Amino acid sequence: MAKELKDVTKAEDNYSQWYNDLVVKAGLAENSAVRGCMVIKPYGYAIWEKMQATLDKMFKETGHENAYFPLFIPKSFFSKEASHVEGFAKECAVVTHYRLKNDPDGKGVVVDPDAKLEEELIVRPTSETIIWNTYKGWIQSYRDLPILCNQWANVVRWEMRTRLFLRTAEFLWQEGHTAHATQEEAIEEATRMIHVYEKFAEEWMSLPVIVGHKSPNERFAGAVDTLTIEALMQDGKALQSGTSHFLGQNFAKAFDVQYLNKEGKLEYVWATSWGVSTRLMGALIMAHSDNNGLVLPPKLAPIQVVMIPIYRGEEQMQTIVAKLREMADELRARGISVKIDDRDNVRSGFKFADYELKGIPVRLALGPRDLENGTIELMRRDTLAKEVVPQEGLTDRVVALMEDIQQNIYRKALEFRNSMITKVDTWEEFLDVLENKGGFISAHWDGTVETEVAIKEATKATIRCIPFDAPEEEGRCVFSGKPSHRRVLFARSY
């Protein structure tokens, strides 16, 4: 294991390689035989399951129900909402045939040319079109509204340059799709859900985020307004970590979804959609981890406490493991997930390094001397601090430590994020901060797409968001010099 850790690239040497090393060596995921797709391994999927379970509970507490819609979408559906199809056209995987046959020349199988589909099917990049075609049959009057649906699914967006969790051709996500009688209700829903994501990021992932509106050029294809949570990674790049879209009546009009209001008049329905994906796994890794491996917030760690017996001989091992089992039972009774690693074919040093790499929040080691003295060695992963503590009161100590570690990880990330928000007033300052410091740049922008595109082309920096709490402030656009009424946040991003 020491060799494994030695092979982990240091973040300061090559951040991108450090990230990939952690994902693979900590056993979270690996590249698959299908180019651009990944295999999420059991340990990585256990973290995703915790995310999924927490978010699912939060969605249901806000009145949403889970449903499932087809993976395949008729091509004609994408033609009905012009900006939507334009936004996704270059990323779509298309099914053209429905059957294979043996190659007459004996070279395996080939596509049967007689099995061509009458209409091609798109493997869903997102589900607005198929869902709004479905909602047309569900909605007749105001009594049928609101519809508050969510689905957990996989989607395909044909990415050529991929990175595990952050950008893959196929990924897992949830997508909420809601229908409302009024514009006000739909805007309220989109706002509610971005704050659900904010709460999840900050309270479960220990990830501070900035909430705001996307600029028109960065909006979701087909949306009237896109709300976002933006996080900052340790290399100073931003990561869009969740979005919620007010879709207006665009999809209702495209699919002719109308309802009879209380006065008996037909009106088009108002819509939202919102989603987060396995990209959150990438955020979790990049925001908190270090050169020793992952650092997991206790609320999302599949194993919160690992116990390692230190012994010589079978008799000593049995006595020490029996004591650890007693302690583990007490911790489990308090809701703490515990693993006792009593393998006798690897050294304790290997185990220590392995669990540091995997980001287990608390490690407990018990040896013969501890047994005699009524003590145990405790190490917390977030600070790597070790101490010998009494066995008496251990359960209360560990339970309290879980919350302390959760808060400490958040506090550290927040301090870093706040230190990486820089106000600039000139183009020269903008370029200097972007090249030499990174992070979020708070600058005036004239509000035009032309300026936004010009800045992106010149620097690869984009407007990450217009923060909800951005005050009215008169100034001059850093690029064009034209009048501006508030600052926005720029950054390079994943």
C-alpha cells in the first residue's frame, strides 16, 4: 500500500493526474471497455447511494414523487423546441436499427439493413421532450396541477474528452420535471429546488456553494432562466454542481400541453426541470481530498469508523477482536457505520494507508497495551491527528467527532473559497488574477452576449453565475468599458 500511495501524484505537481489517481486507487471508478464510459465500483457506488438516498428523501419531503420515462426519444420530439435541439444536437447518440444478424462472410455479426427504424430514436441526453409529450395526456384541467415528478436515470451525452465522474458519455443523475398552473408557482418551484441542492451540498457534502442565475449564454437549452450552485475546487477552477431551470411555457407550447383554468379558459402549462448527477462525486473528491487520499464527510462516508486490531498470535487476536466487536456494537447502536478489519494476511501499516486513501473519517487501533490500559488509538482523517483516548466514553466521543469532522471539512473549504473570490475593476487585473491566482473573479459585465463570448474566447473564463445576493452597484464592464449595474462571477471551470 505504501507503494500505491507513493504512486499517487501530488496535487501540486499535477492536479488532474492526482484526481485520476485518487478515483482509481481508492476504488471509486475505472474506465470501461466502452470509450468515454465508466464502471462505478462498489465503494464509489456506496457513496453515490448515500447521496441518492439523502436527495430522494429531500425531494419527497418537498412533495415530489418518483416516476420513470423511456430511455429512447423519437427524433421528431427534438424538432419541436428549437433552442433545445440546438443545445443538444452535437451530443446525441442515435439508434437507427433494431436487429443484428450473422455476417454472411462469417465475420461475427453485422447490422441487418432490413431492420432500419422508421424513425430514429435518440438515447436520452435529458428528458424534457418525452416527458412533456407524456404530460399532454395527464393534464386537462387545473385540478391535474401541479405535477411534481422526479426520475433517477442514466443519460448519454456523447463527450469526446472525458474524465471519470466529471464528464463521461453516460452518467447517472436525477431529473425533476414539474408542471404548474401559473408562472409564479413555477418560478417558486425552480427556486425551492436550487435551495434544496444548496442545502445538500453544504450540509451533507461539506461543500460551500454560491447560488445564482446563469447568464443568457450559459442557460440550459430551452430555459427562460437557469439557477445554479457553483463550487470551487482546490485548483481554483469552478464546478457547476447542480441546476434548476424555469422553462416558462416553451415545452408546453411545443407539445401543446394546455389546461382548463377555473374560468373554463384554455391556458398553456408552466414548467421547470432540475438535476444533479454523479458529477457531485467529482466535486466531493476535488474539494476536500489531499495527497494521502480521499477526505470524506462523515455523512456520506460508506464506512465512518474502521477498527484495526494490533496483535501477535491467534490468542491475542481473538481477545482484541472480541473487544472491538463490543465497541462496534455500541457505535452501530448510535447509527455509526463500522468496519473491523481483522484480516491476518496484510500488515497493519498496509491497512492504515489503505483506509487513509479511502477517506474513512475515523480510524481506531487497539493493541495489547491498550487492552491493559483501557485505552485505544484514535485518528481523524481530516487532520491526520492521532491521540490515545480512554475506552470509556468512546462512543460519545466518536459520535461528537463525526459532527466536528463534518463541520471542520466545511469550514476549511469555505475559508479557501472565500480567499479565492477577488474583486477586479480593470481588464489588466482580470487577466492577472486569472493567470496567477485563479478562483472566482468578481467583475462588472455589460450584460451582452457579445462581451461574454469575447471574454470566453480570450481567456476560457465564463460567467459562472450572477449571485442571488449581488447588490446593485454601478460600474464599468472590465472588457468593454460600457456601464454595468452589478458584479458577476467569472472563473475557468470543469
